[in-house]
Amino acid sequence: EIVLTQSPGTLSLSPGERATLSCRASQSVAGSYLAWYQQKPGQAPRLLIYGASSRATGIPDRFSGSGSATDFTLTISRLEPEDFAVYYCQQYGSSPPYTFGLGTKLEIK
Amino acid sequence: QVQLQESGPGLVKLSETLSLTCSVSSYSISSGYYWGWIRQSPGKGLEWIGSVYHSGDTYYNPSLNSRVTISLHTPKNQFSLQLTSVTAADTAVYYCARAMVVVVFDYWGQGTLVTVSS
């Protein structure tokens, strides 16, 4: 089973700043099959990025994903007030189980 | 806009079977995509339970494989989850969702809390 480690656990930033979130896999993720989700309190997760770098439908271009093999990054170029949430990475590279990281909480500084 | 809605008991007794249904609107589940279940608990975070392709092929998390069944009910445009022999560890918010690929979920239900209790 591939274990995904997200860092930092909590990130405190101000609106307008740049956010960089990391997701590290315990072994190489085949095909860079990695997704990112955003979750706000009381809501379901929302797909942001799939295939490591492809934005899902309707996702603003301030969200970008990059990386391959074991190291992946989600970048939010300029934080908007609505971006403060918990972010999860998920790998779907090979056979099940398809696992999620434990999340990074992005909070307002 | 595709919409999904979970329904089912919010309380299940120890060792019994958890059964949930997901009703889908604005898209026919027999037309395409994968349809899946994910759960979220404070102790284990997000966990993929399993997915079913529109053809009926199923994919399960190996850790739950022996207890899980996901089925399509195309006349009602619904799909379901059955999880047998539940324990307290199965207490979670359960989400149904549509997947572009087996587990890349682009539309989600609002989630339903299921508590396992004696």
C-alpha cells in the first residue's frame, strides 16, 4: 500500500500570499496518477487536480499541481479568502488500495 | 449538474449490515463513468471503499473486500453499498460520488453519518 505524507500539517498564510503544499509517496506513483481535493467544514471534498497537473472543470487557474514519482506539490498562487480549507492528495497509480493523505489545513494567519 | 444523495440508516448495530443507497440525478448511471463510495472518520481520514463501473464491474479496497458489495440499480438510477459485520471502526461519514477514473471523484453527495453502536 502506498502511504501519502502531506506537509505541513497546518499552514498559516494571509490572503494574497502563495501557498505550497507537499505530498510525498512511500513509493513511486505510477503514471503520476495523483489528485488533489479541497474540503471545507461540513462539505464533501472537491476535486481540484488530477493526473498531478490537470485542473478539474471549473477550478480557477490560481490552483496548479506539479510533480512526479514520489514528490508532488499543490500551489495556490494568490490566496483568496475562500481557499482556506483542508487539502488532501490521493494516489490512484496502480492496483488498489487507492489511498489518501491525511491532509494539510490551510488557515488564515 | 450531476447531483448525488446518500440515504440509509444513521445507526447500525454491531455485527449487522450497513446498507446505503445513492440516488443520482441529471445523469444516467448506465451511460458511463464509475460510481463509488468513500468514507471519512476522525481516526482514519478519507478511505476509498470501492467503485462500480457503469458496466457493473466492481473494484474494492482490499482491506474491506470480504465485507463490501457495491451494486448498480439502473432502473432507479441508484447504486448501493452493503458492508457486513460492522464494528465501531466503521463509524464514519459515508459519501457517494461519481468518478472520472476509478477513484478520481468529480461529483460528490453531501455525505451521511453512520454510527455503529451496540
